[in-house]
Amino acid sequence: MAFRWSWSDVPNPFRWLLLAVGYALARVGIIDARRVERTTDLAWPRIVTGIARMSKSAADVAMVGIALGPAAIGGVGLATPYWGIGFAFGGGIAGATIGLVSQRYGAGAEEDLSRAVTTSALIVAALAIPLAVLFGAVPERLIALVGDDPNSIAYGADYLRTVAVGLPFAALNLIGSRTLVGADDAWTPMVLRAGGAVVNIAINAVLIFAFGMGVVGAAIGTAVANVLVLAAFTVGLTAGRLPLIGELPVQISLAAPRATLEEVRNVLEIGTPLAFTNIARRAAQFPMLALVAMFGPNVLAAYIVARRVRGLMNTPGWGFSLASSSLVGQELGTGDESDADTYGREVLWFGTAVYVVSGAIVLVFAEQVGRIFVDDPSILPLVTSFIAVACVSVVFLGISSGATGPLRASGDTNWPFYGQVLGRYVFAIPVTALGVYAVPLPHLEAVTPLGIGALYAALILETLVPAVVTYYRFEAGHWKAISRTYRPESSPGD
């Protein structure tokens, strides 16, 4: 009998680590061991995908920081929110894609499924291409709206001008990823996007350190990686298979009509609210960075490094939130609200425990982590302090992710949005503003006695407040009643 190799034969340390935490909780009676396994199997591919995505940003910041110093880190950080706006639109439309694809995949409606994907792709391209042109045409003006340090503005403009080329490809990658996830395949997007992260880092290393291309080299690495990943998604989805990976669960037809007015309306009706939710979250970065920039390039660099590190530590939430939504939704679909509540609680505590463990590990090695990004001993203590604060604040992101999963599964999605708005616009930004006396001018002190402590508080408040709001809504239990409106068949709760 011929041996047939499978990706499932590859050792999986991510799954092992999650199971280790989950089984420890099971031994003390916090979570059922069977639910540990189901949650882990759903969560880990999405976690790896998140690590792949966030590692691209971290690689850009780390390499330019080592090569060029804090001003370059500040420049990349000032440019990143503009890139995030493109992702906000792409993520919103991709949210519609996964909903439409999952329904049509379950119904076996292949032609309608293909049309949903191609329509989503056309809409994302129509949104992302003009943004890319704008970012490439006037990057200096855009960066100057947020920062005030000439060196940081120059680095940020160079980075944004170059990375803008990759924006449409990055946004379209979200469509490819969500298409496969909607068809019960989280593995293939993980492999492709993790591969893209490796390519990104390799190109960065060569262009930044071997050819001395600085922030432009980092931007080229990001753009090229996204082009290659999109090429893989396109080939795989149109052919229905990929080398080494094998058959995909769906094959997209490019036969006309690729889009209809009805399909455009469907995608926009579902995707627009999601896009604006993403934009509201991303837009808060602009005033925050503008305020932080007033503290000077070193503080700005430390703040950006802390956010990158926190972004990497936050990737478990991507998987646990998805797993919670899926498992809770399945139980709600059968009308078993008691089991839905149990799944919601156990996944929440499972995910939060993982956050506590990862945050504690990074906290212990905060200085060593800081050295990955900066090598100037005069800046390192500041970077280390910001990373330590990020380790505390990330635990609240774990609570938010765990509490958001059941709310999303039930259709009760307003409260997570309220939490984000409160945390960022009502608390974090005003508290940061308290640390700033005025726009820095020559020979004038720009920082109040609150100083950098205000930034530490803001980093915590922007995650603590949403955690309190979403957990309160989860505990209130209204989401179970709301879910009855959206179930395939109305069934009484327990």
C-alpha cells in the first residue's frame, strides 16, 4: 500500500500548548476536557493565521528599528493606520463573504457561491485601489497629519508610498481567506498566510540589511508577500486545488456574470456595518498617534513597539473568539441555551488563561523582547516599560474576545462596538491628552506631570473598558433571547 503524506502528519506545537493549558483547567474543574479539545481544534489554525499576519507588521518595525533607529520605527508606526483603513474595508466585505459562502456551501449552491466571492472581490478592489493611489500620491501630507517629527514623517512617507502598492492585494487576500473558512477550511488560509509571513521576513532581511534599503525595503517585503499570497489564493480557488495542500473544498468559476446588482446589494448590506465598525476602531489610532508623537520620537517608538508586541500576544483571541462563536452558535441552533451558555463561559476562561500565561511569559522577558526592536541602551528601558504595560493590558483583550464570541453567535453585536467606542474615544484618547500640555514648541515643555503615565493608563483603559462592557453584556444573558430571532427554527430556551 502506497504511503500518502498529509499535512495532518506535521507535529503541531500550537495545539499541544493550548491543550496543556486547557487540561490544567480541566483538572481543577473550570472547563470540561471534551470542550477543551473541541475548542482547541477550532481555535489553533486561526491563531496561527493571526500570528502570520501580525508577524509581518512586527518584522517591519523590528528590522527598521535595528537598522535605522527610533525615528524609523515612528515613521512605520505613523503609516500603519492608513494601511489599516484598507484592511478595515476589506475585512468588512470579507465578513459578508464568509456569511454568504457558508450558507451557499451548506446548500450546495456552487454557482451562487462563486458569484458571492467574485462580487466581494470586485467591491474590495473598487474600494482598495483608489485608497492605494491616494496613499502613493500624497504620503508626506498624510503622515504629516499625524506626526510632527521631520525624520519620522520622511520615513513614514517613504514606507507608505511603497507599501500602498500592496494594499489591494492584502485586502483581496481577506476575501480568499474568508471564502475557505466559510467552507470549513481554516487550514489552507493558515498555511498560505504563514508562508507569506516567512517570505515577508526573508525579503525584509535581504533588502534592509544586505542592500541598505531601510523602510522602503520593509515596505517592498510586505507588498511582495501579499502579491504572492493572493496569487496562491487565486490559483487554488480557480483550480480547486493547490500543490502540497491538495483539494480545496470549493472551486470558483469566473464565468459571467461575475456579479449582479442583487449580489452587490447583499454584500454591501452585510459588509457595510462591519466595515464601519472596523473603521471606527482603526480611526482611533490617528488621534492617539498624533498625541503620542508630541512626546517625542523615542516615546513614539516605544509606544509603537508595545502595540506590535501586544498585537502578537492578542492572536489567541482570534481563534478563541471564532471557536466560541461556532460552538455557541451550534448549541443555540439546536435550542439548547444551557449548553450554549456553558460553552461560552468555558471558552472565555480557557482563552483568558492562555492570555495570562502568554502575558506572564513576555513580561518576564520584556527586556529581551525590547532588544529585538531597538539596540540603543538609552531607549531600551522605556521600551521595556511599555512592553510590560502591554502584557497587563492584553489580558483584558482575552476577556473581550471570549465574551464577544457568544454575542456574535447570537446576533447581539452592538455591545462589543459600544465597548470599543467607549474604551478608545471616551477613555484612552482623553487620558492621553491629559499627558500633553500643548503642541511641542522650541524650548517649551510639552508634557504635564502626568507625563508618560497617561500613556500607560491609556494602553490599559482601551482594553479594560471594552472587556467590562462585553463581559457585562455576556453575563446579562440577553444574547440567548436575542438569538431566538435568528435561529433556523424558533425553539424555546431552557
